[in-house]
Amino acid sequence: MAIDLHTHSICSDGSDKPEQIVERAASLGLRAVALTDHDTAEGIEAFMKAGKEKGILTIAGVELSCRYMGRDIHVLGYNIPAGKPEWEDRLRAIRDERNHRNQRMLHRLHDLGYPLDMAEIEAYAAGQVVSRVHFAKALATQGYVKDVGEAFETLIGNEGPAYIPRQCFTMEEGTDWLVQMGARVSLAHPMLYHLTDEQLRMLLARMKELGAVGVEVIHSRCREEESRRLMKLADELGLGYTGGSDYHGTYKPGVYLGQGHHETLIPDTFLRTIGMDIPHSI
């Protein structure tokens, strides 16, 4: 049966509420779904409650922003201890840093001739973490760009003139912290980092040394031949498989819950490869 181990809600940069993701997953017949919002566990309580009501396995997760070789990379943690004080305190510090970066990006856009009001941007976030998606929506509303996609392509994407990198965990710090908190750790969408084969091997080998257990081998932007390469590399390094759509609802058109690239399904057997399993009764 199919699962999805990479989804986002309104608590970071998705359009659906956590419970709506569960409802969608159940309606699609998925056996398990993980909520992996960026640097926050705000939606986990509602997400887990909805899972019990719908009879679907819900996995408490997070997608942690880290730095590696001058790049932004994302580290997935599953079975996170949401609600644990030291966990929540650390995530709060990460969000505080994000807020500081958002202010700097606001000033950069103003200097480039795209003045925005932070109150408007925060309104799009509806009380949750303010991300670049919310900047993009404000830019589109003001008529500076035609849509969210163009905002990323021309202004706030990683190569855009208004982009400001975040001060965040190194890969080593982020992976080690998640492992110490008891999470099962996997590297998110490795093909998006434009690493050479040897660089990717070195990254995954180092993550395994730190306690990581998997690598995301199915993803909505990972082609079939790339998935095969990643599986082979995971096998060689003794890592398990994870997979997910990277679902953001309407904010990522063409990305569908429970599907990788070209409608590829993620089998529930992946969970066993990272030391997790689905109970007989949920």
C-alpha cells in the first residue's frame, strides 16, 4: 500500500490544514502519511488527532533547514518528540532566526523597488511560520509578478536578487540534534542540491556516521532513473529508503499527495527499511 512521508501544511508553507492532509490521505487510500513542516512542529497535535479519527497511521515529522558545502539542504526527521520542552525551545530559536531573515529580505525587496508591508505578508501566513511563499503571494497581489512561481524565478528563489540565505544548523548539527532527540533521520530530495555523485556519497556517508537511517529516493521532482541511482547508493551505504510527494497543496501545482514523479507510488515497505513499521491495527 502507498504512503507519503513528505508533506507540508499551513503551519509552514502549505495551503492545507494538518487535518486536511490526513483527510486527503485517507480518501486516497494511503496507509500512512507524515507531516514534515519546515522547522516547526506546530501542526503535529492536530495532525496526530486526525490520524486516530480517520484510522490512518500519522507520523510526526519535521523538515529541518541546514547548510552543507554552501548550500541549503533539508534533513527529514520522523517520530519527533513534539511537545518536549527542549525540542520546542530549539525550534522556537530557529523560527526567531527565520523572522530576522524575513525582515532583511523585506528591506532587500524595498531597495530593489518592490516595497511590501510585513503585515500583509503575515496575513497570508495566518499566524503560522512566515516563509518565502507568503512573500511570493504578497508580491503577486501587489502586481510585481504574475504569480508565486514568477516571484521565486525572478526575485526570491535561491539565485534571485532578493534571496538572503538563512543562518541555520550545519548538516552535522541538524542531523546530530534530530538523532539525539530520538528521530529517524533521512536526507530530503538529494537530487535538488546539484551535488556530484562523489559529493552526494560523502554527504550520505557522513549523515550515516551521525546516525541517519535513510535517504529520500522517491520525490515529485526525482525522475525514475534518479530514483534507481539513489536506491543503489543507499544499498551500498547501508541506508534505508524514504519517499514523499513534498505536497504543499495549491502552492505547488502539479504535486499530488501520495505520488512521486510521474505518479510513482511510495510503498509502505519503505518504513521497514528505516526501522519503522505499520501496526496491524491503527
